[in-house]
Amino acid sequence: MSDEKNGRTYSFDVCSQCKLICCQGANPPLTSRRRKIIADYLQKQGASAANVFVGGSYLHPAADAQDYCALFNKETGKCRVHSVKPETCVAGPVTFDINLKTSKVAWFLKKGSICALAEKLCQDDKKFKAHLEAAKPQVMRLIRELDAEALRAILKISEPETFKVGENELPQEVSEKLRIA
């Protein structure tokens, strides 16, 4: 979310004060394109991308022993790759599901009990709408670029601390990829 002021944003102001850590246990999905962008960014910063990514049912950043994202800097409390971070991290408290029966992307917002930014967004309809509209293209790019196997694995992840805030038609190419009738 923009609202830039002296290099800071509304979301930064809220998130930097938060004691809940969304960078712990999250495993944000990565496309191979995003992996390359992050690896190139780390290399330009003089950091290694070795042991930063893991596969499995879908590609995501590795986690340390306390389940913190490998891209999270515990000393600063900030993402080491903030300007190129994964799409779901940019979307922040907005998350998604795909209804395979209706071919719709359902949009969800995390509850304020687990996300301070979500709580603030619920209190300001204008900022919520702006954030949601900025989040949707990020997530839609991810949905379009993930392969069907990875996308299906992500759809199995339960996110009970959310509530539905809208839905959109699923792009035809994604329906075809997932073989939705």
C-alpha cells in the first residue's frame, strides 16, 4: 500500500510496531520467476541464495529452527528482500482460495487477532479497498504463474483465521490449468 511519506508507508508504520510475526511459519509460495528475481537481488546485495529456497509440494523460502522465513532479518525485523518479496507477502493480510466448482477466486482478509495491519484496514474502508485492489494483481500473477501441482498444494492449506471479502472470476487459463469444467 502506498501512502508514501519519507520512504515509509501505511503498512510499514503498522507492521513495524506489530509483535505478531507473519514471517514465521508462513512459507509464501514462489514461482520460478520470483525465485530468480529474489536470488538475483540477494546476489546484487552480496548475499548468497544458497539454502534460501526449498521445494516439496511447492517452492517457498526455507525456514530456520524457529520457523522464521530465511528472508526475514531478525536483527532489523524487516524482510531482506522487501522490494522483490513474494507476491503473498506484498498482499499482506489479503489471501485467497479458489472455488473449483464455481471457477472463482475468493479473497479473504486475515483477522485482526493475527494481523495488526488487517485490524487497521478493517477500521478504514478507503485504505482497505486500496490495499485489496493492490493485492489482487500480485496474487493473480502468482496464480497464473504457478504450475497446477503447486497451486493445488497451496489450496489445501487451511487459513481459519480469515474472513471472505469478495470474489472474482478465475482467468480461463487458470481454469484450464486446474482442469475445471
